[in-house]
Amino acid sequence: MKHYDLVVLGAGSGNMLLGPETAHLRTAIVEPARFGGTCLNRGCIPSKMFVVAADAATTARSAKRLGVHATVDHVDWKAIRDRVFGRIDPLHDSAVAYRRLAMDVYTEPARFVSPTVVEVGSQRISSDSFVVAVGARPVVPAIPGLEDVPFHTSDTIMRIEEVPESLVIVGGGFIAAELGYVFGALGSSVTIVQRGPRLLPQEDEQVSARFTELAAERHRLLLNTEVMSVEARGHGVAVHVAGAAGREPGETVEAAALLIAVGRRPNTDRLDAAAAGLDLDEHGHIVTDDAYRTSVPRIWSLGDATNHFQLKHMANAEVRVVRHNLLHPDDIRTLSPRLVPHAVFSDPQIASVGLTERQARERGIDCLIGVRDYADTAYGWALEDTTGFVKVLADPRDRTLIGAHIIGPQAATLIQPLIQAMTLGLTADRIAREVLYIHPALTEVVEQALLAL
């Protein structure tokens, strides 16, 4: 049995853990799928590359509001797809070859046999320390008939051969919003089936309501609706739905393709975590403290296997903490997820950090609220944007920000100074009045929202 100082399970964010600082350790990495994990191969990066193509098509079609009359003559899906994966796919082989220069690489699934031993394929290896970073995968719900029809998840739909004429998406979260936008912009007729009354229900209610309103202008939305069953029909799929008031009983939606986008689950069920003594929460995530120590000494965990955020920037921060703690056990660092920003790269774009208005009220937190429309700024005029806005929440006692929510162009960029202000504890007054905002840049909408406080 080979023995190591450190074994990393998972080569997504886990691959980033290994570098010059760990070169003195005898290490191994285990990855049965592709190096780079979800973000590189099936998530953040390819989806945003598709979003850029969708943005180009959307910008051309909507340019007439600016007096520019343009059309989209043809969408070359295969060229778009091959641009994305032609750049991404070669990275796996090069990453594996690079790692093999300095450590052992195992490409079969691993499961724990004990707290110090894992079985990889047909062999067992032991280690003084483990880092579990096995990521997550799409949830496939128990919908009657689903096992008998071809369907996609976010893992597969970006690699299809052609844009489907029509697409039914089950779910109303990040993935549904982004991929619904992509396929709608590139030629599909999109229907979204959502159990709740709005899309993106975890966003601030004002943002979620605005996004749902705008999405209804380009997609067919079936809200407050359950999927009862699915079946193959012709060259596509029939989705039987029910639940919305006023809807015909047993309504059926037919489409050429079906995308299931109802969430993701950690891959910890494939690890035999119980054999290692690892504690899991009710969702299957490995329980850790703020230093990312698990319930078992010398086993650490990070990324989608342990947290509910499913965000690459959060995993990147966790990697830095875990690496330090592995190498400096007498100087343990922690990372408290008090402020975890996120963005939705749809149209319009959305970005958020901190508490929503509803969360603040539910926690009994009184708050000041400032809202400013893009249309109130000079650059908003230039964009002819009539739907975007910035919403900021502040504590009336110390006047620090407790939440920020943006819907509109460049939202993910515009929110960054607000994230920094919240992290550094700056008051709304200071960042509104002591900072110069370039005129007539779009950042003025952030300034004006702060001044509204």
C-alpha cells in the first residue's frame, strides 16, 4: 500500500491546493472525471462563454432602440460550441501531465475504507492527511417517466449538436435563468416550469419580481406549476404539468429538448463517508468548522462538498485557508462566510451580497433602503435602460451596509465596491460622499443609491 503525506480527493478547486508550498510533501490527487471540476468543464466558464455569444445576438436584435437597425442572420451553434470547448477540453490532458511530473495521479473513483485509507479502483492508498474536494452534480428528481426519455442537465446541454427548436426547462434558479437566456437568444423557444411564484426566488424579492417580469417577455413561464410526468413524443418530449390556478387540468407542454435544472447535490454519497467517520449535514455536505476541519482529525474539506454556496470564488478562498492550515497547524486561520457575493449572468445580469430586505425584516433588523434606477443616470440614458436598478440596505445605527442588490447591465462589476465597503466596515456616508465616482460612468447609479440612504 502506497503511503502519502497528503491526498487530495477532487481536482477542481482541490487541484489549486497543490503548489510550491506543498512541494516538500509526498502527495497524490484523485480525480475520476476531468481536471478543473465543474467550473472549468461544465459550469462557470463554459456557460459564461455561451452567455457572451447570447449577449452579442441580443445586443444586435435590440439595437434599434438606439437607432441602429441590425439583424442576426445566422447563429452557428457548432462554431460557438467549438470555440468554448476547443479552448477548455485540452486543459485536462495538460493538467494531468503536469501533475504527474511531481506526484501520483489516480483517475478512478475513491472511497474511504478508514480515516487513513481510501480505495481507488482496485488498490488502496493511505495518507497522513486528506482534503475532500469532490464537488457536486446535478440533482435528477424522481419524475415519473424521466428515466425513459432523453433529457439534459447542465453537465450535458452545452455540448449538444444543435440548438433545439424548443426547450422545456424544469427549475427556476441560476442555471435555468442563465441557460434559458442562452438558448432563447440563440434560437430556441423556451418554456420554464417553476414550482414557485417567481424565478430566482432566493434573490431580493424586488429583484426577483423584476427579473421574472422581464423573463416573461422572452420565455413562456409556467409559475406555481409542478411537473407530474414526462414521456417521449415524436423526436422530443412531452411534459405533463399541473398546479397553477386557472390552468387546464393535465396540461402538456411539448418540446424538442428537456433540461432539468432543479439544483445540485454534493458527491459525498460516493465516498463512503461513514467509513471515515465524517459527519454529514441533512443535505449530504461534509460538516466542517470555519477552519475547514472535519469531524475527523487530519481530514479537511472544501468547495461544493462542504458548503451550500456552490461558488468558485468561495472555493478559491477556502483553498487558501486550507493550504495554510495544512502547512501551519499551530497558526490556524478561519474563513467566516459572512459575506458571500454572487451573480447571475443572464439578461438582465444580477448581483447580490448580504441580506435581502425580507431577510432583514425576518431577523428583526431595522434598515434604511436606497434604490436608484439606471434610468436616473447619464449612462443609463445612453443605454436606454428602463428596467435596471441598484438597491442598498444599511443599518440606521452605525450606517454600515448590510445588503446590496443590482439588476441590470454590468451588475457583477458594479457591485464590487459595495462588497469591499461591506467587508471593510465602511459607512454608507463615507463611500457615498468621500469617494469620487467617474462621470458619466455607470458607477454613478451606485453612488446615487448610496446617497438615497
